[in-house]
Amino acid sequence: MNGEADCPTDLEMTAPKNQDRWSQEDMLTLLECMKGNLPSNDGSKFKTTESHLDWDKVAFKDFSGEMCKIKWMEISTEVRKFRTLTELIMDAEEHVKNPYKGKKLKKHPDFPKKPLTPYFRFFMEKRAKYAKLHPEMSNLDLTKILSKKYKELPEKKKMKYIQDFQREKQEFERNLARFREDHPDLIQNAKKSDVPEKPKTPQQLWYNHEKKIYLKVRPDATTKEVKDALGKQWSQLSDKKRLKWIHKALEQRKEYEEIMRDYIQKHPEMNLEEGVTRSTLTKAERQLKDKFDGRPTKPPPNSYSLYCAELMANMKDVPSTERMVLCSQQWKLLSQKEKDAYHKKCDQRKKDYEIELFRFLESLPEEEQQRVLGEEKMLGANKKGASSPASKKSSPDTGKAGSEKPKRPISAMFIFSEEKRKQLQEERPELSESELTRLLARMWNDLSEKKKAKYKAREAALKAQSEKKHGADKEERAKLPESPKTAEEIWQQSVIGDYLARFKNDRGKALKAMEATWNNMEKKEKLMWIKKAAEDQKRYERELSEMRAPPCSANSSKKMKFQGEPKKPPMNGYQKFSQELLSNGELNHLPLKERMVEIGSRWQRISQGQKDYYKKMAEEQQKQYKMHLEIWLKSLSPQERAAYKEHTSNKRKSMGKVRGPNPKMKPAMQIKSESEEEDEDDDDEEEEDDDDDDDDNGDSSEEGGDSSESSSEEESEDGDENEDDDEEDDDEEEDDNDSEGSSSSSSSSGDSSDSDSN
């Protein structure tokens, strides 16, 4: 308004005049002068160095320091500035020499103008008119209206715009050809690279295929409309259809790798090795392919995770945020016996997984084997990193087995390749491993059927030999006893579920907490677990010695039967109650596990008077059994009695090794009188008789197994009886006729034998 805003500054006035004076040679001289004035150790941001530059020293000819600074500011706008000034000047020199390099070619003053498309001609023609008619509308709204109007145009009117476009397009192509003749150096720079095109992902291949089909139906659809229509369809495709595109992508990938290897040999100066090895499949796509190829699903890492997985299968209606909380609560309610069952189930699944994975690896080529093994190794390393120090100690046997690498599958082509490879390497040392493999494959394909038959016969012989050896190795591995655990490992195994529940399935935190708890425990608290570790060590040594010893002697004592030996009755009231329910067939419709649960719940519901009644019945039968046993022993000849005593003695020793020493037993209890030994012999005779019953009758077997399980359940359910049993053990009660003591000992032995059998 006052004229000040329209007046140009001195800088603006001098800039256009000075612009004409700067030739290319002058600008390059300016950059050279700037280089000469830079510090030798230039490592600062370019703005910092630029602000400290003495422009009077940069000045040359009749260009002052201020003029040089203005020109530099102008040149620097054309280059990237996230670097040091030294680097920036090098780019600036390149820009000055060739300002129209690459995508900037179209900015060249002589470059012909590209013609407008039919739609844009219509848009430019009508925009001003519609803008006057609808001044309240934004540019976006105007564009939408005009786009709709153009689509509604009759073909005759549309043709006018199309013809104008085609005429101008022909003229543009003539002018472009002339421009190429006049500026061949610029066209050379803009020339596309001849590097082979990278392979497409399965989704890209599918999208291009579907896009062609969509455009046939709707040729006027925009790119945005196509993307919106096809965007979510890929994720909704079935696994079978997606697998088709995964296979196509892998085929394309193989072709690309072969082309790229040839290209890299011709252009060694280009560093393109990294792009060749990169996979086109996502992790989910790779897992889908492996699944269809037969890769086994990895089992849950521990018993708690297995329990959660089973429970969550029936919790689809429960919100995801509440599922883990419910799993944690339910896990805490389980008894130790139920938790141990899940632990055994988890271990079995891991063993099955290892066998299935080995079979899967044998069916893969060597490259794929390495990939799968690498993935397994990474998963194992992650788990190892989160594992406790106690679990890091492994036996030499397991370490050796874990490091075994599966061998390449035997094939006739493989035998041929191995035979010819060395000779080819000597004849053509310039070939790489992959090229050598391809050449050997071509040589194999060119072989006559007669020559191939020779290698196929060798393949069959080697496969038979390998299978035989693999079977023998597998049997040998299956025979090896489980490595003994440390006291800390046994303790961790018993409490891992509770800790995982407490830390919301965060294994790392749970293991750290367990380690800290164990380290802070007093020796008195650890004693029980140390004894269990000692028992486990004895178990390992016993199984190892049994494995090395001749098998006949171990089995002969178990299967030995004595004619007329009285049958062993129930040891306590609970066993008598279980036997009665099982023998009358009332629960035969239930599976074994549910049967035992039902018996346990019924035992809890009956009155104390009824429990006492069953207890008295068991005691009476025990007295009668001992009386009959004495009579039967007297009727035996000295040789038969000696054989029977030897049999029961051997059985007692083997049972003692399986069960291990009772942690509650005091040293004084270990010195026994002859009468006590006879009583123990009687107990073992009773157990042997029970085994005989198992062999004779399926129902008896069921009763015996259930009784032993039931008695172990009784221990966990009936706390009062357990406390009484503990007191009797601590007081060193030696009376075998005492029903509570014998009930407790037989229950624990039944539980122990039951767990061993499992």
C-alpha cells in the first residue's frame, strides 16, 4: 500500500544481473576456491563449516566474497545437504557439469512438452466455468464433479479430445526424436540399467494377474479403484490358492538366480551379490509352504503351555485378554500328579517332533535342509538364552546326539554327481559350485537309460544299507536311559507351572525368579530335592547297568510263579472300596482315568463310619492273608522255599532301586531284624501275587492299576491319613499289622510303581 512491499532488495536487484555473468567455468572455479579454504579435518555439519567460511578469501577475478556467497547459496539448493561440505561440493560440481541428469531431463529447456491426456484437456477447458458457477466448492470437489461429467460424456464428444491428444502425441514423439539427436550425451545418462528385474513376491504376481482381469471388465478404472477392489482379497485367499502363487514365485526366483549369476560374472565391478540371496517369501508364506511339504508343528515348550493350548481350544467365546488369566487360575487348581502327567505328555510330544522333523529333513534338498536347521538353531538359541543355569548342564550323550547333522538324501543323481565332481573341478576350475552343480545336472539328463540304471542300482543298495543303519541307531538311542537331573532341575520341574502362571507365561522372568528362589533356599529345604536327585542318579545307573547286562535274568524273576501262593488282598480301606466298585461293573462305561476320578469323588462323599467299615474289612483280609501265607510257606519244600525267598529278595532290591530310599526314614531304620525282613518278604510276596493276578486276569489288572492310582490319590485328598502315616514313619513304628502304616507305605509304593510304569 505504501510502496515499500513492492520495492526489491539490493540482493534481489543484483542477483539477476550477476546471473548472466556466471559461466560454467566461473562456477567450477568458485567451487575450487571453496575447496581450498576448507579445514583439512572437515567433519562438522556443512552449515557450521559454511558459517565459518571466509568468503573474502574465496573471492576471485571481479567476483566479490558476497557475490560468491550468493552464487553458492543458489547452487546448493540443487543438491542434497545431509552431508559434510566436502561431499556437498563434489555433488555440486557434478550438478554444474550435468544439471539435467536422470529425472531432471524433462526440465531441460529444449525437452518437448508432453501432451495432455483426453481427460485433462476436458478438465482444463471446463474448470474455469465450473469454478465461477460454484465458487463455494474446493478444488477437490470440482475435480470430482468434472471427473463424473467426463465419464458421462457421449463417445462422439469424447472422440474430439482423444483425436487432439493423438495428434499432439505424434508431434511430441517427432520432437523427442529430434531432442535425442541434438543431445545424445543426456540420453545416454538417462538410459535404463540392463540389470535383470528382481523376482516378484507371491502377492505381487497374484495382484498383476487379478489386475489384468479387473481391467478387462472395467477398462476405465483408475489405479486407486483397482487397489481398493483387490487390496483385501489376498489375505482372504485359501491356503491352497495362495500356495499356487508361492510355487510360481519360487520358480521365478530360481530363474532370476541363474540369470543374475551370469550377469555378475559379466559385470564383476557391480556389487550385486546381496540381492541374489534375498528371499521373496514372507515368514508366513514360508511356514505355509513348509506345512504343505510335511514339516511337523513344533510342540509347546513346557507342560504349562501344553495345558493352556488344550484349554484355549474350548475358550473361543472368552475374550483373549481373559484367557491367560483363566488358564493360570485353572493350572493352580491342578494336583501335582495331574501336572506331572502334562509334563510327561509334553516330553513325549517333543520326542515325536524330533523324529518327524528328521524324516522331513531327509526329504529336502541340501539348501533347504540348511535353512530349516538354521531356523531350528535360532529357536533353540533363543530358548537356551532364556534357560536357567541348571538346565545348561547336559550329558555328553545328549550333546553328541544334538549336534548330528542329517545326511543328504541318497539318489542316483547324487551318486553320479559325487563321482564326476572332482574330475570336473580339475578340468574346469573357473566354474563356481552352483555352476558345477548345474553342469552335472545337465550331464545326468544327457545320460542314457542304461547308464542311469547302474547308478539307480547303487542308490537302492545304499538306501537299504542306510535304512538298516538308521534303524539300528534309532533302537540304540531309544534304549539309552534318560539322563539324571540335578536337584535344582527336579525342583524347577515341579514348580515351573506355578511360576509361569504367576509371570503370565513369560518364561525368562519365571526362570530368573526360580533361580533366585533356589539360591535363597536353606539347605534343609533343599534336602528333599537333593535326595530325589540321588535317587534319579541311582535310577540312571541301574537302567544303564540293566541295559548292558543280559536281559534274560531281569525278566525271569518277574515272570516266576509259585503254585498255591495266596492272592494279595487290598492294603487299605480305599483300595477295598475301589475294588468293590470296579468288580461290580458299575463304572465299566467310563474310561480308566474318569473311573478313578469318580471313585475318588465317591470316597470323599461317604461318611467316616463307612470308611472305617472298609478299613476294618481290609485289615481282616490282611490278617487272613498272612495266616494263609505262613501255612503255604510251611507246605513248601526247602528248595522251593529258598527259591521263593531268593525271588522276593531280588524283587525287593529292584523295587528299592526304583523307589529309592524313603527320605523320612532315620538311619536306625536301615538295620532290621530277621522278623522284619520276613515281614518285608511277605509284603513283596503279596506284591508279586498282585503281579501274577495282573497276568492272569484283565479285570484284576485293572483293579490293581486303579488301586495303586487310587491310593496315590487318597494320599493327596485325605490329608489326615497322610499326617498319621508321617507320624508313624517318624516314630519308627515296626508293626506291619498296623493298617494305617501299611496303607501309607503300599500307597506310596503303588504310586511309585505306577509312575515308573508310565
